[in-house]
Amino acid sequence: MSLENPFQDPLRFERRVPECAMVIFGAHGDLTKRKLLPALYRLAYERRLDAGFAVLGISRTPMTDDLFREKMCASVKQFLEDSPFDADVWTAFAQGLFYMPGDIDNPGLYAALDARLKEIEAARHTGGNVLFYLSTQPSQYVPIAQGLGAANVGKGQGWRRIVIEKPFGHDLASARELSDQLHKAFEESEVYRIDHYLGKETVQNILALRFGNGIFEPLWNRRYVNHVQITAAESIGVEGRGAYYQEAGSLRDMIQNHLSQVMATIAMEPSATFRPNSVRDERSKLLRSIRIMKPEEVLQNTVAGQYGPAHIGGEDVPGFRQEPGVKPDAQTNTYAAVTFFVDNWRWAGVPFYLRSGKRLPKRVTEIAIQFNAAPLAIFNGNEVNTAPNLLILRIQPEEGISLKFLSKRPGSGMQLRPVSMDFNYGSSFGERSPTAYETLLLDAIIGDATLYTRQDMVEASWNVVDAIQHVWDATKFEFPNYAAGTWGPQAADEMLARRGHVWRQP
Amino acid sequence: MGATIAPDRILHEMADLWVSLGKQGEGETGVLRACSMTLVVAAEESDDEQAIGETLAALMPEHPSRAIVIRFRAEDRRALSARVFAQCWMPFGHRQQICCEQIEVTASDASLPDLAAVVLPLKVPDLPVILWCRSPRVFRLAAFPLLSAIAQKVVIDSNAFGAPAAAMQELNALVAEERSLADFSWTRLTRWRELIAQIFENKAQLANLPRVSEIGVTYSSSTPTASAYYMAAWLVDGFQKAGGAARVKFASTPGPADRQLNRIDLRAQNGESIASVGLVEGQAAEIRVGGLTSRAVLPPLTDYALMREELSIPSRDPVFERALAAAARLALS
């Protein structure tokens, strides 16, 4: 019988974290500096990592372990959000940071990696457990997985897991091809496709709100919900990523992954348990239930947009086509709005409006669930008396939940006014919320894939998005069709107006 | 000070308070009333009023409550008085204040038997009552059980009780009555315990666990603190569960006066160090295990941090209760 740790106290302690080493490919890249190392340091600061936890960074740049530690120290100091930097904690954490330069196309790299991991395992008691994190260009995912597989580094004494960032392919066929290649070295259960939206506290809180309370779930269906709006707006443009972005666009970059996953979390059926595959099965089922648009339905139920130049706050803002690296006649959608319907008993006939865009008036991500108005307006007076109830789940910048309802205005008359009941993560819980990367990295180390995307989920959402993308690819749009700093093209308002709805302005 | 206070009058004053707060917010979006429990604080009249107020204010956003602060005066004459006010804070967006009620009661020791009848109608229906007793003297008053009987959970700090052995016998007696109890001397150990538990999440270290034969518990006071007894008892229990048997060695060394524990050493029969966790300079703890050294931040915990942890555990805590029983035996031995 294996010995159990007798000191655990689940009532008071955080989740149990096993020993492991983490290998970061692309260790000199932006994601590693801005997100991964600050998140790992923060986990160390919070005493969430094993004492022997080790990071082995790999990139082309020649560097010693010490120089890597210095560079990472500077990054952590620069990009650590809402947290103090503690030199002592860093010094101890940095003892577990290692680096090896190498070219991912060179098979010798993987043999060297295997040897280095064995050294680290012996020195830091990492138990043979390895988390590979591919913080590289997506085109390098397959060569790395193949290299790990060929050198047999993808298997070992402990567990092996591989984390990849979006995009998971650029369409259904390429997503399948990527999964097939990854599966040559890793089982699907070892592949962790990260979607940092799912790591946000409010997205996780959707599950708590829906399935931890008895009062919402009875209302969560076509009988009471009028429609759902999911908005992910960015106020910035492409910020130097024009060349990449013009190949992706908002539909692929946001709606296929982040917003589809958020929609699945909002609309999925309750899972029987909170085990990773149980929750992911339900998300997957929901994604497969989204009605795939016929070609002739696409332009009625979707809107592609691209921002043009504008003058905002005394500053000239370039249009997308004026951004560096962007073709002057680019047909890229920097804005995408779609109307989805879910073909199941719970949601039949309820529109789910998803929109995402760049250079919109503000940075905000939220889900607004609009309930049906009271069946009879008995309080005559003004039109506010029939204002619908709204449940708003804010994902960023301030994570929280608001419920809007009507209340009687004090006085002798029967005047109603909308009031808001707000719950805010930042102010309602005294401590800082972990960042999405802290949550997701810890989940990967623990082996909890609940918030990670599975192959069937990726394929289901590509299936829906491909139907739109094919029509858009064959359409010549009159771009630009919205000015930077506005809420998107007029056509997006008209899309909702056809069903008697209006976009919320968050 | 009046001889009595009428709960009805206090409730009426609270209703007036909400009307007044509502008027202040008129034309805006009003105030939001929030409540998740009744929190009764029993303190000495000489206790730092400002510190209590600040702790409650800090707790309110996460644990909004109707707070009833009872300040006791050692006096034989029966005397009670009360006032009500609100604790409000403005959450994000600066649109709407959230407010909680606070009732301050001043009472003589002699009026303690009357207090249960005052608190009972003032508690918020359908929500738990937590009693935070900051005074060992009040805890030991003969009529205290009348007040504590209303609460689902009683929170105390045995560090203020003087002799830990006697305090632990008293607390153990309360737990034996099936009462939910919390002791800050135990709560202060959570981070220490978590560090030790994390050491043995590593399978290589877990295999070493049965080798531990001596538990060194070091503190800076002249005699073992309640926290030292708790820690030793909890560790002994853990090693027993793992099939081992370790003896405890208490020791006193110079260290920060505001800490109840300085260092934990786990050693094998031959004196080899299996693992250690010790305070180092500043607010850090150094963890040494298997030739590796790491550091974690381990700041002294405020009443707010301690209370916040206890309020998040409304039910009985079996790990604490087992540790308390074992610590009480250890302190007597």
C-alpha cells in the first residue's frame, strides 16, 4: 500500500501540488517574460510549488543558467502585477531555473534535454514529472512534439504533459492535423490546450454561479432567457502584430476559441461531477449543438468589420490598413459579430450574440444575459417600467457579477427605476485573485484539465467557424466599415435589430 | 449608562439608520445592505476600540455581517447601553455604497446573564452567529456559556490566556460539549503546517517520513506556547498515522517576540535532518529538505487575517479538534 501524506488539511490548505520540472520552449520570448515566469514566481511566493520545482528554459539564444536567471528576474520585476517582489523568495526560486540553448529542428537538442532533465531530477527530486510548455510559434508545435517523441522524452518514469497556446490550427483540417501529430508523442489526456480566458476567475465563477446556486438554473433556459450577448472589446489596435493578425482576424483569433469556450460555459448542461472530463464533456456537447450556418445564412447572421482611421482624444489613430506590415487592401476582419443558435431543448430559438473587435471604445469583456420582460406591464408611467432584467458577468477589466432589476422609486407614485446589485471580485474578496496563468499552470501541474480545451472541443468550434470563414473568404467586403473608437459597424446593430434587440454598451 | 437596553429599540434604530442611509443616496443608486452572518465580538472595555473597528471594517467586504460588539466592564452593578451605526464601503465604480450594521453594547460583568436575551433577538435570522471572544476574563465568567450558546462557532486566542496547559483543558472541555471552536494559536500555524505538508507531497520525501524520530519545536518564550503544543501534537499525530513514532523536543531560542514559533526540525534516529522550516530575517521562512533550500514569505498574521480564515470555515474542524485534544495531553505531560 502506498504511503499517503498524513499532513494534508483540505479544509484550510490549498490544493496539493506534486513535484515536477517544467520545460519551456521559447524561454526567451515575450510570453515567458510577461506571463509564465511572473506567474510561476507568484506561485512560489504563495508557497504553492514544491521546494524542488525546476524550470528548464530552451531557446536559440546562447545563454548561461545565471544569465537566464538574471533576465528572468528583470522580467518578473517588470511584469509582476499586484504583487510585491521578494528578493529572498526569488533567490530560492531562481536556484531551480536552468537554461539550455538549442535549435528545435536539431534532434541532438532532445537527447541533450533528456540528459539535462535526468540531472535536474536527481538534484531537485522532481520525481520524473515533466510539464512541457510550448511558448513558441504555432508552426513549431509539431517539430517539438516530434523531437520529444523521437528521443523518447515524451514518456518517462513520472507523468508527462504538454501545454500549447492558441491558435490550435487555422481551420478544422489543420486543427485535426495538429492533434494527430501531437498524439504521436503524447496521449490526448497529456495534451493541455491553454485558453487563458477559461482561467479567469469570473469564467470559473460562471460554473459556481450556475451550479452552486439553486435560484439561477431554473431560469437558465429558453423560457426565461431572451438572448445572450458576449462581448470582448479591445481599445487598442494590432500593436505591431499586423502581419500576424491579417492572416488570423477576429473570427479566428477570438470567436473560434475564447468566446466559443465562454459561450459553452454559459450554456452547457450541468455536469454530473466536477471532474475534468465530466465538465469538458458538457462543454463539448454544447459546442457540437451550435447550429452550423448554411452558406446563404452567413451574411444575415454575421458581420465582419475593419477599423478605419480616426481622431481620438486629440490623437490621430491609424486604420488597420495603415498599420505597419498590413496590406493596403487587406480583407482582414478586425471586428466580428455572429449570431449563434444552440439546437437543444434548453436553448432552441435563443440567440447568442458574440462580438469581438479591436479599436472599440474601451477594453471590456462581459457576458450579458437578458431575461424576458415581465409578461404584463402593470406599472404605467414610463418605458423604464418594462426594462428587462439583466445578469452581467464581467470578465475584464474588473471581474464581477451584476444583476439589474427594477425597484420602486421612493415616493407616493408607482415609478420604477433600474437598480444594480453588484458583486466584484477585487473588492468583495479581500485578497488578489490569481492571474489566469497562475490558475492554469497550477492546474496543469496538478493534472486538472477542467479549464483546458480538448481536441473534440477545438474541432467542434472550428466546425462552426469554418462555415462562416468560407463565406467570408469568398466575399469582398467594403472595408473599412467602422471608425476606430466606435462600437463597430452599423451592420452589427442591424443584425440585432432584425430580432428586436440592441447591443449593450458596456 | 442605562440599566437595560431593549432589543426592539435597537432594531428600530437600525431601521431608522437604513432610512437615513437611503436618503443620503437618493438621486443616486441608493445603498446596498449586505449580510452573511451575525458576528458578536466580546471584548474588554479597555480593549483597543479603534483596532476592533478596523478589523471589522476590513472583514466586512468579504464577510458582510451584522456586528454586535460587546464591551465588558468589570463591575458588579448591572448596566447595559447600546448604540447603532453602519460600516459602509464603496466598491468599484463609485456608484453605490455597501453597508453593514454595527451595534455597540457596553455591559458590566454583572449584566452578562441578561445579554443572551438581548443578542438573541438581534441576530439576523437564518444566518450563522459567530462569537469572537477577545477576553480570557470574559471567557471564564460563569455566565459566558449563556452567551456562547447562541453562537454556532466560538473564536478565541489562547495565546492571551496565560498558561497554555490550563487554557487547552478549558478549550478541550468546550469541544467535548460538541461546540464548534477556533483558536487563533492554531490558526497562526496554517502556513507553517502547509509548508510541512507540501514537503511531504514530494514522493521522495514522503518515503523518508517513517524515518523521522525526533520533532524539534523551537519558540522564543521561556516556556512552550500554545502554538508550540499544537504544532507538536499535530506532527506526532501525522507521524503516527504514517506508522512512525517520533518524540518531541521543545526548545527555547531567541527570536521575534511577536511569533509563537521559531523553527521546526524533523530529524532521523542518527540525527540526520530530514526537513526543517525556520524563520529567518524579515518575514521569511527557510525550508530545508533533501539538500535543497527554498524560502517563503511568512509574515506575522493580523487579527483580520486570522479571523478571515476562521470565518471561511463555518463548520467544525476535525483536524483542529484532534490536535487540541492531543495538545492538551501533551501540555499536561
